Amino acid sequence: MSGENPKTVIVTGAASGIGFACVQGLLAAGHRVCGADLQPVPTEQLSTDPTRFLQVRANVADDADCRTVAARTVEAFGKPNSMIHMAAAHSTLTWRELTTEHFDHILTVNVTSSFLMARAAAEHMTGGGAIVLTSSGSINVGGVGGHGRGGPAYVSSKAAIIGLTRALARSFAPLGIRVNAVSPGSTDTAMTADYDKEARRKVAERTLIGRMGDPKDIAAVAQFLISDAAGYMTGEIVHVNGGDSFG
């Protein structure tokens, strides 16, 4: 995104993992960022102009909180140009362990929040913009859960993001808003913190690159998708998994 005019970008899940990597990368590129998360963003790790970063504590599964994030962004920086939605909840429960309440919770946090946050941001993108949602490489293999791995509830929620991305791409097209999704493979974040050495070794062996993903690997693609260079892309699911699978 170097060489572009500074953008105003909302990033959810900004306190850690891929979301925090997005915040770091966007600020380093000179953009203005509103970082939303239930947890505090570790601002001490951001070596940048503090006037270009706004932190908002929010539950992105709550419509009012999503609208507050968008409104606070407008107050601080003006209307947003882009939104990257990385906030999500993991579920490692197997089919025998799942309860209705847990399944519904994962769908709410991962799917409903994606819609609510996209809608809240889009309502302020009066001059067009770009939105990036997040699917998961687990949908390609059908994770069964256990040992830190995504189970049926998580995989179902991330599969739903594909349909939502394409529906919103068509819905928002008249507004000049592009909608794409990034689909990360196994990445070294809190979601994979329970992987033991053997699991990490197997993940690395499955990839053609020979390693797990780093949050910056995924953040770089998300940043590309909101950039002017991706101006002819919408409704796409971009797989970033080191060649673990080809989508």
C-alpha cells in the first residue's frame, strides 16, 4: 500500500494475532487505524504516531458496539475507507462435546459479527471502500476438533463467511464498496497456542513452504485486499496457507 494516500481503516480483533499484525502494518504504511477489540490493544508495541491510532473496546457481536466503533472512527479520523474484520472465537469441541448454546455462540461471534461490523462500516463509506472478512483453511479439510484444532462449530462458522462475502460483495457493489475474504491456514496465534510440537511439525510438513504461517503473512494479504492495487477484486476468497491446500 506504499505510495497510496493515507486511508482510514477499522481493524477488529486488533489486540492480538493477525488483527494486531494488521494494525502494525497499516500504521507503518502511514494509515489511520481504529483498532477494536474486547481486550486492550498493546499500544506499547506500536512505535508510531499515536494520533493515527484509536483504540475502542467493543463486542463486535453486538450491533450497538459495532455502530459505536464506526462512529468513533468517524469522529477521530473522518469516514472510513476500509474495514478488516479479524475478530473471531475458536472452538475445538468435537461433535459429541458440542452443545446447542456453544454452537450458536460460535456462529454469533464469527458470522453475525462479520455482518454487523461490515454493515456498520459500510454505512459510513459514502465514497466507496473495501471490506475484508476472514474465513479459514479448516473448511478445506473439515476439522473435527480436539487438541487445539477447529471443530464442527468453528469450521461451519468459517464456511459461512464465503457465502456472506459474496452476498455482501453484490449488496455493496452499488455503493462502490468491494468485499473480499482472506482464508488463513494454520497460523501462529492464540488459536494455535495449544498445538504441541508434534502438531506444529505436522502442520509445517503439510505446507509447501515448510512452516506455519506468521500473523504478518496473513495481514499483508488483508492489506493488499483493501489497497488500490486490488481495485478489480471483489467477492473473492484468497487462501493464504503456504500451499497446505489450493482452496
